[in-house]
Amino acid sequence: MSLLSSSFCGLCVYPQERRRAFEANLEKTGLELETEDKSDQKTYFLKIHAPRDVLATYADVLKIKVPFKKSDIPQSQDVALEWFTQPFRLPGNIMHPEPDYFTYHFDKTKTDFFLIGDKDTFFPPSTRNRIVFYILSRCAYYKEGQKDREKTGIKRLLSNGTYTAAFPLHDILDNKCFLHHTHELKPRLRITNDKKYYGEKIGIYFAWLGFYTEMLFLAAVVGLICFIYGVLSYDDNITSKEICDPKIGGSIMMCPLCDKNCTFWRLDSTCLSSWQSHLFDNEATVFFAMFMGIWVTLFLEFWKRRQARLEYEWDLVDFEEEQQELQTRPEFEIKCTNRRLNKITQEMEPHLPLHSRCARYCLSGATVTFWISLILACITGVIAYRLAVYASFASIIGNHGGESGIHKNKTLLVGGLITPQLATSVTASCINFVIIMILNFFYEKVAIWITDMEIPKTHLEYENRLITKMFMFQFVNYYSSCFYVAFFKGKFVGYPGNYTYMFGKWKKFRNEECDPGGCLIELTTQLLIVMAGKQLWGNIQEALKMPWLKGRHNPENHYSRWEQDHVLQNFSQLGLFYEYLEMVIQFGFITLFVASFPLAPLLALFNNILEIRVDAWKFTTQFRRPVASKARNIGAWQEILNSVAILSVVTNAFIMAFTSDMIPRMVYLYAYSNSTSMKGYINSSLSEYRIPIRPQNMTEDNWFRHFNTTCRYRDYRHPPGHENEYTHTMQFWHILAAKMAFIIIMEHVVFVVKFFIAWMIPDVPSDVKARIKRERYLIQEHLHNYEVEKLKLQLSASFITEPQTSETSLTPDKHEVLSECL
């Protein structure tokens, strides 16, 4: 048997007077208390048991829904997803699905109206612990005859140290449950029926995570197909062939990529990176970018339907979260010393004055601005690092590219595989990831501090404010480096003789250039390192918490269940916050920049398959059992997902237009190619620069070792000697117009399809609407019949007990008339 969820534990330390008053009042409500001592004689545990009568009374008060009739409508799932998700679902002989019932609010005076089988298991564990916590949170701890509204509830007793902990126990062979104070549970990696055991709020998280993982499978398959297409079309990549051809790429001398230590280099030195770029920058990438814009809409719309179905199945249709979440936080009542009259309750309540609220909001806004600026400063520092060390990598790796027999040493093998751009990108991405992890530690503390400083009144308000701040921090922290590589790197370079510098020419930090194949491969590298690194780091952190890594000092059979549970980590109200945040950040990676890395959904899928099991393990072995709470949806995270989904369409359109080299290739193929092929594209995409004298930004050694009078650079500008030399050619403007047209067309197509799909797919399935209407109809019908039968029995009983007279001989007829009227 499992422990009743109405069991709580609390470690009593002091003061005894409040404790005695609280426990006396608990007994008056009908709860049964039992004290257990610990071997150290300094700690004791107060075990609380709620009898059936108490459960029934408060189930009536809380309007808890219970079954009254077995459903006569067959269960169904979304036809559109049933064929797809069926392979991921366990067979019925393992899941043991329970029959579906119509439900109605429990009424203690009508127990025979409901389908009560086993009275001991009629109320599920989550309902029991919710009822007991309801009693604990409203029970006073002042003596009889006194009245102090502030001396109420277990939360205040926990905050003032009367008890050290309060939570239900995990399942044990006992019917009790506890206020408690110690060891670890045996690992149990299987959770069955999260909703009944942990409550709807945790159940909806696992339902969302499972559905998200199911939908990731489709995105992962399509992304893998696009990657395989890039591999199979490897040999058809004419652009890379031209770069690697010694007669084409080997004969093109490129201008130095930095002002110091960078030599002239031959284009064929980027042969490998051009092949790598083709794996992710090909025709299939455009399709995948548009597909992901549609996929994210399907995911969100079908999740709304799944959520609506769960909302009905879990009896949350009429549930208002405000009833549960709008309870005033104890911290608000303690910190707000001012009082004002509540016009509704006509009682004095804590109040935060307007001037204090404005001052706190201003300080909060300034703190958020400062920390976001700090993130941007760190990103700027990483960019400066890229600019500063590029010359060093170029001198070590790239010098051999433009020389004949010079610098042929042991670094040549590495130089043939890794370009200076790639080496700089990888090291900068790793440094950026380390900075992200360090700043994350501080951001969490800062976000919690400024949210506490604002003193939100309710738990719901506190959670929403913290979600907003943390996601804002994390968004800038994780994505800013990807935004830089995608939309800024290589876009403001200038040209030889007129380069653009990051901090002015006096700093000599020349803006970075992209490879001749584009910056997409660098964005892929950045995304892969940050996304995979974050997932790997998170899994390492979870693994370090494994019990076999920490070691066991005491066999758990030497301790009682309440002592074992007490040493587990406390599951705070924000316990699910970090789980959602991790998944939403991952969702941003696989949507905002997925055009650069089609394998991102596949990595996310593998991570989530592990994440579900790790989360199940954490909830059952590492955390105390949380108080069951209700939630009809995923809350503020839904709006964040919607915002990221809309932004992803824009970012992927801009990535395909300005980061990928797809549009310039298409313009050349259809407007400038003489043979309707990509032959000659490389030569067309490179401009020419004449070197009449040694430039100031070129070392004398580099100049004297160079035998050409011109060098090439990536741009579309008129050659030297032209009347408009070094100004943009008409091809540049054609490409720019094509890029803008592509952005407009892609955004409009994807948005039209998104809104059409959202319009076509109802948020609530039709069968769920029918079941809701059917249930409401049956409630009225069954209540009517129940009252009629009850009245018949009452009239029959009164007829039998009353003396038979001539007047009462008409009672049966009257009884039938009355029944017909009812």
C-alpha cells in the first residue's frame, strides 16, 4: 500500500507554545496525530493521518470531482497524430488504462450518488495530500479565545522555525502521512500515473515533455534526410570542386584576412571547409527551414488539443488557477508592514505603497539592464578575442596556403584540415560556452534576488515575474553569440584599402570576414558547441547526483521511511521552473537557428529521451514528494513558446538570405551563368584588388614574397581601372533584391500556412466538446432522478409511519402526481 498523500512531516525544534497550539487545533479538525522520536533525541516527527470522514468533509468543501457514472462515449485520440505516435506508446497490457467516468463535485450528503467502490482508495493520493495541505495551510496556531489572523498556516510556521519541513511521504506500506524531519530512497526509474501520485501540475509537465519528444521525432527524421541529401550530393557540388581544383582555386590569390601576420593565401586552402559547408548549406536547407516553421505550428496546435484532452480527463475544465495560486505569499505579509482595508473582506491586509513599489521596479529594471549589458560586453570581448587571435592562427596554420615550399613543417597536416577561420570559431565558441555557464550561475541568483525584492503578492505573480526575467537573461546569454555569427559577422567588412574596424583604425581590430563559402558553417559550429555543450553539462550534473557516485554510509533499512525521506532535497514551488527553462532554451536552439544545423532536432531528441528518465528518477529518488497542486496548462511558458515560434520564422528567413550562400548561387545560376550550371560561380563571387605599392597593413616580408599584382576578396565590386572601381556591381544589387524578396516570400508563405493550420486545427477536439456537453447533461439528469428517488423514499417512509385514515388513503395518488411534477 502507498502512504496516504495526506501524510506530512515536520521537524519540530521550537517554540513549543506555537507547536502545541497548532497541533491541538489540527486534532480539532479531525486529523489524527502521532509522534515519532529520532535516535538523537533532538528531533521528532509528527505523523498526520486524515480519516475517511475528514477526507469526505473537505472533498465537499473543495468541490473535488469524483465519478458518478461510467462514460458511454468511446475514448479517442487525434487521428492526425495517432498513426505517428502509436509506435511510442506502451501497449495496453502494460499501461492498464483505467475506465473513463463522468464526474461531478463531491457532496458528502449524497454519497450514494457517486460510484464509490473501495472507500480506502476512493480519493487518489494526490487528492489526499492536497486536502491535508489545505487544512495545514489554514489551521491557526493561536490559543482558543484569541484571534490573530496572521498566526495561521504551516507556511508561517516553517518560515519562523517552528517546524523545519512539511511534505508528504513517498509510497510505503503504511496508511499514514507526515509533518517531518532522514535517507535516500532506492532508485526507482519508473513513474506510473504521475497525475494521481504527484498531482496535475507535475503530470502536465511530463505530458508536455513526452509530447514534445514525440514531435521531435518527425523533425529529427526530416533533418536527418536533409543532412543525408547533403552527403549524397557531395560529388555534385561544383562550387567546392572549383575551390579545390588546383587550376582554379589554386591559381586564385586571396587578399590577407588580417592586418598583421596574415599572408596572401590561395583559395584552395579552404577546400575542406567548403565541403563541410555544403553538408548544411544546400538546396534541402531551404526546404528544412520552411518545414520547421510549419512543424513548430503543428507542435503548438496539437499540444493545445492534447492539453484540452488532459484538461477534461483530469477534471480541470471548471478549474480556475487563481483559486489556488492567488493565495498571498507569507513573504509579502511579513515584509509589508503597511495595512489597508480590503473593500471585499472588510479586513485589514498587508499593502505595498505605490512609492515603494515604483522604487523597487526602477531598481529591478536597472539591475536587469546592467546584467544584460554585461552579457553583451562579454560577447563583445569574445568578438575581440576572435579578431585578436585570428592573426595568430593564420600565422601558425594558414601561412602555407600561399607559399610554394615555404613553412612545410609538422603543422602542415593540421593546416590542411583546419583553416584559421575554423580554429578561431571553435576556440571562441568554447570560450563563449564557458562564459555562458559561469554567467548562468550568477543570473539565477540575480533573477531570484530582484524578484524577491519586488515582493510579489501571490505565488502566481512571483512565478511569472521570475520566468520573464530568467528567460530574458537566458535568451541573451545563450543566443547572442549565434545572432552575432548569423547576422553581423562578415556583413560590415569593407574592402582592401578601406576596411572597417571594430573599435576604430587605431585599435587595428579589423572586422571578421566569412569563408568564401559563407558564414553558415561557422554558425553551425557555434550552435553545435553551445547546444551540445549545454545538454552534456546538464547530463553530467545529473549524473553526479547519482547515489552510487556519492556513496552510501548507512543502509536504508536501519531508518524509518520518514527519516529516509527527510534527507532528500526539498522540492520547492519553483522545482518545475528549471525543468521547463531547460527545455524552452533547447526549443529555441532547434527553431531559431535550425536552418544552419538540420541535425539539431536529432540531438534534442536523444537528449530528451534521456531527460524524461532522469527527471523520473529525480522525482522518485532525489526529491521529497511535493504537495500535489493543480494546473490546467503549462502557464506562462506557452506564450514564450509562441513568441519563439514566430521569431524563428524571421531568423531562419534571414539566415537563408544573409548567412547562407544559397541566394547568391541561385542568382548566378539563373541570371549570370552562361551554361545554366554553377561553373564559374567562384570567380564571379570574388572581386579584384590591385596592389600598386605595398599597403600599410601588409608586412614587407609578405609583400616581397608576393609575385601577383592583384589579389581577390569576397564581394561584388567593380575591378580596378573601371570608371566606378571598387563600387558595388549590378550583381550585388540583384543579389540584395533577391535576398529581400526571399525573406518576404518565405515569411509570408510560412506565416500564411501557420495561421491557416492554426485556423484549421481547433484547440479543443470535437469529441472532447461532446464529452463535456454529455457530462453536463448527465449531471442534470442524474441529479434530477436522484432527487426524485430520494423524495419517493421519504414520502414512502412517511406514508408507512402515519396512521391510515380516509384522508391519507389518497396519499399514493398524490405521491404519483408529485413525482410526475418533479
